[in-house]
Amino acid sequence: MGRKIVLNQCYGGFSLSERVRGLYEERAASGVKKGSYFDQDVRRDDPILIQIIEETGLSAAAGEYSKLSIVEIPDDVPADGWAIMEYDGIEWVAEKHRTWSAGWNEI
């Protein structure tokens, strides 16, 4: 079983419903940052968040202009070895790696 991560799958951006925010604030053991940036501050692989979204259902868990999905990445990807990438609000998970370049002028 891999690591589950919640993503947005439509134009607009990731956001959670008020119901999910409230449930998360009730269940989270550590302090939750409340305020306008709550959705950007919550860890997308947080097991509590994933559980709440699975219980609530993807459609009901999504905030305005959001369509949520849960993807699973392999266990062998380190906890700091992945990142959420996005284009116009549509997100995917990418494994982190190193790249080098001599620069565009030298090609």
C-alpha cells in the first residue's frame, strides 16, 4: 500500500468544503493554521485529511471550483521525494529528481 495524496483535477485550484475543513480542525492532533490560506497549508498526504475525504466523498469534500481525486504513489518514494505540480489548477504528483543545464545560450 502506497502513500495517498489528494489533488485537484480541474481548472480553478485546490480547495476543500467548509464541512471538511471543520472536520479536519476537530480531528487534527497538531495545531491547524486557520484563515484564508488553510487549503494551501494542509499537508495533502495527511492520513486524517485522506480519511475525512474518503468518508465524505470526493464531490462533497471539494470546495468551490475544485474537483478532488486521491492518487497513490509507491511506498519506495521517500516522504520528501515527491511534489505536487500544477498547471491552471490541474494537479499531478511528480517524483523529485535532479537536473542540470549549461544554459539555453549553449545549445
